[in-house]
Amino acid sequence: MDTGGWIIMICSVSAVVLLFIWCLVKVLTTPGESEHMHGFEQEPPDVAAQRSRDAHQ
């Protein structure tokens, strides 16, 4: 591989690694995110619907 190929490869790999590190830091250091989690109900809707159907039978 010539010099241009190495430069492009190093820049690409560095950009992906930096994005990954930034995402990790963002996820691990954002305060109060546990209160704002969406999609984590106590009971999934399909289970709740099945239980209500079972209760009425």
C-alpha cells in the first residue's frame, strides 16, 4: 500500500475510534439519564395484555 492509502486508512480508523470513545464517554457521564430511560416499562405491554385476557377468562 502506498503512502496515500496509509494516510486514508489511519484517518478512517482514527475517526471511528474517536467516535466510539466519544459515544462511550457521553453514555457513561451523562447525569440523570436513568430517570429518562424510555422503553423500559415494569411489564412489557404484550405480557400485560395477556395477563388481562387471562384474568377475564
